[in-house]
Amino acid sequence: MLQMSAKSKKATQAQAETLAKKVEHFTKIEIECLIQTFNVLQAEQVGRGKATHGLDRWTFRGILQNIFGLTNAMMIDGVFRSFDKDGDGIINVEEWIEGLSVLLRGTLDEKIKHCFQVYDLNDDKVIAREEICHMLKQSLLKQPNEEDPDEAIKDVVEITMKRMDHDHDGLLSFKDFEKSVQKENLLLEAFGTCLPDPTVILQIIGCHKFLPDVLNLIHFFFLSFRVLRSLSTLYFKSNKNKETTHIHVHLQIYHE
């Protein structure tokens, strides 16, 4: 666990007290832990020469993949947009805590808003057929010997529109999406997984010390990254006179 000076601890407590008045679902103590987590992540970024005033996409992607079990790159980008309320490409501490409050303990209404923002790929306040098709292509595994998966996806899109497009304008508005999910909760993540699995949430928040546990997991993740980066550097140096001139660390994405 990160050790804090008395001055830093006092500043964190004051910041947590302010945020506790704005953010629902977390206690003041839990918000303090989340601020510590944010500071750890930000310090790691500074060590890599990255953004110093918030969390960038790379850091955020690592947390969603390694802590919360989200793997679809398109969905992860959407979750980033949902967190990044001011659209500046960086997640500040308030956005971090507000976003996690929805991700971990949000009400159904809050999660409906979150998922709609994720699925609205171009941020035009509606979800078009093309967006649904694009998301499903990313979420569904292509089966061996499948003749024309695009046609199958188009069929799914048409069925979906008939079921969810309540005003029959050929687009899914927020009201369409909200009404559909309230009627059938399983449609909440109809176009891709953008919320942590319930079992993951239970593991994280199932005990009073869940946030310190998350902080420890984050430390482990970044420690593992440092080791991997060091090994990759050594491998590159040992092969500098060979044909291999690049090292690619590839994260294999699996879709359920």
C-alpha cells in the first residue's frame, strides 16, 4: 500500500470530503482509497513520461482489462468516453470516482445512461444500424466455415431494431434504449460487454476492505508491466544483430 505523508493524507481527506458531497454510492473513506489509487496510477504515468494531470487511455485500458475483466477494445474506448465527461481525453480524479460509482454500484438508470454513451460511437445522441453492426462484429466470434457472418449480423440488427426502435424512425434514441432495457434488463449490454461481470464486482466490493485490495491489484499490474518491459528490452538488445528489429507486446483479446 502506498505510504502517505501527513500533509498528503490531510489533503486527500479534504478532497474526499468535497467529492463525497457530489458522488453517490461511496463513503468518504472509500473515496479516500480511490484518490490514493488515482495518485498511484498517475505516478506510474509520470514515470513513463505520460500525462501528469489525469489518467490517459493506456492506463485506463490496463485497469479495465486486468482488474475489471473488460476485453473488447471498442467497448473499453466507449467506457473511457463515458468516464471522460469534459471530453478532454484525460480522466481527472472526479471523473474517475464518479465513473467507478456507476460501474461498481450504479443504479439501473445510471447503468442505462452509461451503456448508451458507450454504444453511441460517434456521440450524436442516437445509435444507428451501422453502429450496432460494427459493435456486433467486434463482439461476436467468427465461427469456422461460417459462410457469410455479415449477413447473420445484419439479420440480428434488423431483429434488434424491430424490438427496440419504439418510435420507428430507424434509430435508437436514448428513450428507445431506456424503455427497452426497463422492459427487459438483459438488453442492457445488448451490443457488447461494457460493465464488469457481477462475479468480479462481488470479489471487489464483497468486503469492507475492497478498495485497498484494488490498490494492491493495481500495484501488482504495474509491477508486472515493468518486469515485462525490462525483459522485452533485454530481448531486443540480445537480438539487435538479427533480423528481428521490433518487439511487439500483443494483448490477445478473447470474446465470450
